[in-house]
Amino acid sequence: MQPPATPAWMSTVLVAAGIYNLAWGTFVVLMPQTLFHLGGMPPANYPAIVQCLGMVIGVYGIGYAIAASDPVTHWPVVLVGLLGKIFGPIGFVWTAWHGELPWSAGVMLLANDVVWWIPFMTILMHARKVHDDRRFGTEPIDFITALQASFTDRGTTLWTLSQERPTFVLFIRHSGCTFCREALADLKERSATLRQRGWNLVVVHMSSMSAGRALLDQYGLTDVPGISDPDRGLFQAFKLQTGSLGQVIGPSVLWRAIVKGTVWRYGFGRIVGNPRQLAGAFVIDKGRIVQAYRYQTSADRPDFAALPEEACPI
């Protein structure tokens, strides 16, 4: 599995951002007072300060042009640029709210800042995915090897458990995820039903062994062993993907978290592990997957007692 190729549009966006910043910075340096006339503000008392700001804007343009050659390698430039484009509008809203600037001046922020938010965030998400893929190798660990190398906090491997009897394996995202907490509560509610089938139960998480154990105990899963997988090798072996921005915090996710009230019922906490990692639920038997549900968004909520059969067992 090779790291994903960088789409050509990302370099194009950064070139465009570089040209735009250089043009805008030059304009501010050469005609600092014009900026105030366009914004409906009185002329600046110290235009040299505004010209210095224009110089900084132009320097950002040089940075974007350099980053365009390899957006993945030069992601810090994109991050710094995005932060500026977020904090700038926040500062404007604050000062306009207190009457220090006219709201009409905010029109310039649309082209200077807001229009770049989504492409810059998308570039950063892509860079994170590429770096993750490079960190965890070009090929996922062999499935059987992964089972044999994965020890629970009770000292038994996932391979051994699956040889004894069918084993239900729940992968959760980071421990602070409200939907993961919901999943643990669901597992507690369904645990009697699953055990009546003669199944073992296991939870895989990205926390330390002790922190994961504390989380399971918090949800009444004291008799369910946990597996710590901070490097996500087991996640990869089960072919669980890292999600896009939309899959992790998209409209449907926010709807279920806020409007449907999941976050109010289960809360949220500190992120431990990769927040883009998606979850999954499986039944493995004799070292192979027989039932599987791979989450498509962080807000998925499968019925653990009715997982689809795995069409092509690993």
C-alpha cells in the first residue's frame, strides 16, 4: 500500500495563494492608504506600519510558492498560513464588535482569508495521511501475524482467543471520542447477548494498556480484555481506514453529536491516538474474519449483535 499521491490541484492552490499574497502585499506597500479607503475607514496616521504588514503578506506568498513544490513536505508553511487566515478574521470580528473597525471592512477577509480555509485544511489532512502511511510502512502487517502478536491486558493473544471460540472485537477511536464512549456503553448493554452465543469479547484501543483498562472499567466492562494498539498495526491489519475531514467531523457527524445529543449524554475527553482513525467491529473465528463492520464515519452506530457477514474473509 503506497502512500496516496498528492493531487495536482494542491500545488495549483498554493501557487495561486503565493501569487495572490505577493500581489496583495505589493499593493499594500505601494498604496497603504488605498486599503483604508476601500474599507470605509479614515486614513492611517502611520502608513509605514501598514506597509510593514504588506511586506509580511508578501513574504507569506514566497512561502506558499515554495510549498507548492511539495505540499506534503512543506505542510508547516500551510499550517502557519491557515492559522493566520483563521486568527485574522477572529481578530477582526472582535474589534468590529467593539466598534473599533467598520463591519464593511470585513469584505476583504473573504478573498484574503476565508476562501482559503477549506483547501488549506484539505492539504493538511492529506499531508497527515501521507506521513502516517510512511510511518507505519508501505505494507500492512500480515493478518495472522498481527493476531499472534496482539496481547490483551490479560496476557492472551487475539489469535489464541479466536482459536478457542468466536471472538467479538471492537475497535474504538481515541478515548476522548464521544461516539467511542457510546460504543462502549452499547457493548456493555449487548455483552450478555453476545456471550450467550459463546463469544469472547475484546476491545482494541490506542491508549496505553493502563489507560485503556481504566476506560473499560469506567463503562462496566471489567471482564472484557483490552488490547493497546497505539501504532495502529492491528487497525491496519483489519483494514480500518483513516477518515477524511468529512468522515470525522462532517455535517452528519456533528448532527448526531450535537442535535441528536450524543455529546451531551457521553461527553468527550482528551484525544489519545490518531483522531482520524475510524473504528470497526468484527467477529473472528479460527484466525479469520467471519463478520465485519468497518465504520464509514466516526458517528456510525452498528448493531453489534447483527454484523454483516464478511464477504471476503482475510
